[in-house]
Amino acid sequence: MAADLTRSVAGGAPWLLLEHSTSGVNWQPRNPAKAPGQMARNSLAHVARGSDGAMFFQWRQSRRGAEKFHSAMLPHGGTDTRVWREVTELGAAVETLSEIRGTRTEADVAVLWDWHSWWAQNLDWRPSGDHDARERADAFYEALYDRHLTVDFAHPEADLSRYPLVVVPALYLMTEAAGNNLKAYVENGGTLVVSYFSGIVDEHDAVHEGAYPGPLRDVLGLTVEEFSPLLPGERVRVTGPDGSELGADVWTEFVVPRGAETVWTYGDGLTAGHPAVTRHRLGEGTAWYVSTRLGVDGLDALLGWAIEDARLAPRADLPRDVEVVRRTGESGTYLFAVNHTGSDAKVPLETPGTELLTGERAAGRLAVPAGTVRVVRLDG
């Protein structure tokens, strides 16, 4: 997420990872070492997501001071160490990837992120702090990641037309211009997913006139009469039209549909019988609204429906916990496969190519051994 956010701050342009660690750091309560191969995965995952290199803190492990136990490229043990060997292997690998420099990461989905909104949620009187906002963004990001979708973080007023799916997690502060932008995006065929506590205040932190959610009322086809946050540990049931049930926590709302259809309904609590998840067709597109915090199963189901609406190509045949990311530019198209698991994996290739780290040809299904990275320059 940090890599995708950094790339997005750069407007999608290549960026540079200035510091990361070869192994353990020194600033956590407990500082575990990185497993064999983890350093290369960390480094090349950042390259896959747009960095044009992978730099470290620090070169030589210092003998004195606060950072004497922070890992380095050259450890206290010298060159006859695992870390040093992995550093030199990574250096050779990065050299073979030099042609990738200047290419850009391709994203399937946009997540709207506005620093002003995050800061506004951190005010002393706020009903929900920035940590909670980050948690909600994290949850949506993880759910998209689990479906092998690459994410761009976009400003709410940016041109979103190139993204078939746009996700809006807890965008508390939203301008009228942003609301109009999202409405036009949906009318022109886009698929929008908005979570609770979005569109509440304007750029001056004043509540928008009229009912919540302000500039999102028309695009979502609903109003929210009142918030009903849940106490710590309190949960509610959310039921579907087929009788299926999901669990939810943290937040509920009294939602009044004004054109939107109810997909999931609160099964208990103060909001029992009110819509929990809605879907609104507007123009050529669709807007979803989620008025509570769904668990993993709920987010998975929701995003499955939204992905169908967005007509995104399904990627069910990709192995779980293997990152698959593309970078494209004048030098070609490159597919990165980063295997974070302890088992060998195979990634289907729509186009054959050459694997740059081994020099081998790759076609059909790309073998990615446990804990390793493969980078394929696709033919054509």
C-alpha cells in the first residue's frame, strides 16, 4: 500500500525507494530478522509497483549509537554472512532489470485518497480518528489485493475515466467538485463503491447543507438520516435477499433509499430493517454504498459484485499471496510475480516472454518457486 500510495503521489511516474532494511530494524519493541529471500521480495515488490531502484539504510552496520543493531548491507559479521550474500545477489538481479527503468505500473482500480480528509478526521473533536480511516482504507486495499487487482490512489477531483472501478473508503471531507466528478464518472459507465462516513464536510470542514452524504446523495441515490456507531465489541447481522448473513461492526446508519435498491439489510440493532448495502444505477454506471464495516467475507462478496459491474477480467486462476503486477513503457511490458508463500506456484501467462532473472523462456504457466520473484518481458 505504501508503494502504491507513493507512486500515486508521483502522478503514476516512476519513483525511488530511498530506504528499506536488509533484515531486522532497531525501532520496534521486537525486531525479527528477515527470512531468507524476504529482502529480495521486499525490494522487487517495490520495483514492481513503480520504483526505479531499491536503496537501503544502512551501508555498513554502525558500531555505536542508536542504530548499531539496525541491519545493513555490510553487517558486523562482514562479507561471510547470509545478508551480504543476499545483498550482492540482489544487486546482480537489479542490474538485469535495468531496461525496466522508466516504465509505469498498470493499475486496474482507483482508491480515492485525500490528505486533507485524513487530516480533518484527526481533529480533536472528530467522531472517528485518522487511525480508523486508515484501517478502512487498509481493509478495502487488502480485499482488492486478494483479488490480484493493482491499485492507484487518486485525488477525488482527478480524471477517473481510465479506471473501471473506483473505491471510496471513508472520504469524510469532500468538495462539491469531487461529488460532481464522481457523479459524471458513474453516469459515463464507471462503477463506484463508497463506504460509510464519506461526503460529510466540505473543504472548510463545514457539514454540507442538507442530508448526509452531501455531494454523494445523487450518485448514491440515498440519504442518511443519522449515524449509529456501535460500542466496542458490539456487532450486528446483515442479511441478504437470499437469507444469507454477514457480520458487521463499528458503525451503522439510518439509510433512506431515494432511487437506490437495497442489497443487504440490517438484521438487528437500532437500524434493524434499514438498508446496510445499496446499489444505484445512474446513467451507464453503478454506485454501491456500504453503511457499515463489513468483515472479510462481506468485503469479498461486495467487491465480487462490483467487479462484475465494472466488467473487470476475472483472475481467479492466480494463486493466493502471489503478487502479479505489470509495468509498461517504450521498452516493453513486464510482468512481476512475487511469491510470498512457502510453496511453489504457477502463474498463467496470456503472452509468452523471457524471464529476465534466469534468462529462460516462459510460456503457458510461469513457475515461481517458493519465496522467489520472477520478471517476464512479454513478447510484443
